[in-house]
Amino acid sequence: VQLQASGGGLVQAGGSLRLSCAASGSIFSRNVMGWYRQAPGKEREWVAGITSGGSANYADSAKGRFTISRDNVNKVLYLQMNSLKPEDTAVYYCRLTESYLGRDYWGQGTQVTVSS
């Protein structure tokens, strides 16, 4: 399985971006996908996650501003980010976890920069 993240860029504070993560290869039907981010000098942190059944959860920093979704048919994960803040600046990574099979995959990351 390979994950390809895209959609990052430079945006002004208050703006929006939509990240995508395309998965290729054979994926177990029961899985969890998520978005993480890592700002310079900081540890990678979880942003949002969604099960294959569509149940979503968010970090407090993302609640009310970000929306995670997925297209299981086309194997694409999304993160709609609204009302962006400079503190959202980070490299964003997607992750696929197949707990039943003990497998875990990461995408390569996409840079999001929010200017004040």
C-alpha cells in the first residue's frame, strides 16, 4: 500500500485548503485513516481520524474548523481545513492503519503554510 498526500500550499490566515490522500494497493476493508501534522521543532501530532465506516474524531485544535472524510470506492482520504491559523502551519501526513492485520502506512507529507 502506498499513500500519496497532496493539496498543501500557502494560504492567508482565515483561508481554506483541502488536502487529499490517495491510497493505492490492496486495503483491508476495516481500517482507520487519519491526518497528522508536524510543525518545525515539534513532535508529530494527531489531527483527525476516520474509520472505514465513516466515524470521525478530531483533535481539539481541529474541531469546528476541519472536516475529515473519505471515499472508500476510490480510496481517497480528505481533510477540509477552514479558518486556517498561522499555528496550523506544518507538514501534514496521512496514515492508514489496518489493526486486524497489524499493518500501518504513512504518506510522504504535504506542506501547509498559513501566513498572518
